[in-house]
Amino acid sequence: MDTGNTKFPDTLNHYKVEIEKNLNGKFIDVAIETKTGIVAIEVANIPDHEQVNLEKDLAAGCIAVIIACGNKTVFEQLKSLESEKVHVVMAYELLKIKSLDEILTRLP
């Protein structure tokens, strides 16, 4: 099953969500297009290269980056990257949300 570049609308909120979006040469794990710009969700199962990855997302034009950590150890190692535009969460927290607004209203 090919999931690359899959687009599926969030019909309740009118966001466009794209897996492995190419934005100015940077591939984003999950891109959420909002009225104000693109929010990147990067899935982190290991902490290596995440700081460089998020810097590339912001340089490519993302307005914010959410790092979804696959386990507590990675979360603990990456939480120091939090800033106004970078949010570090456990991946399962994203699965609990009922609407993308629950995440996006907390972002710039």
C-alpha cells in the first residue's frame, strides 16, 4: 500500500493533511496546511537528528513543528527543544484528539 503523498481532508476543520509532503526540498512526515501556514509533525523514534530536522522544517517555511515521540525516553531527550514554534509530545497524545483544532490553537 502506497501512503506517500496521500492527501485526505479533515472535513470538520477544512485542513489539508499530507503524508511525506515535499516542501522546498524538505520532506515532512505529516504536513497540516492551515490558513496561516504549514505545521509539520515529525515522528521521532530515536532522538538523533531531530534538532536538525526541525530546523530544516522551519527553514523550509513551516510555521511550527510538532515532534511526536514514539517512547518516553525519546520524549525526555527531546523536550528541551520546546520553544514558541516547536512542541514535543508523546505520539499517543495526538491519537487522543478529536479535532486538529486541539493542537493548532496552541500554535503561533
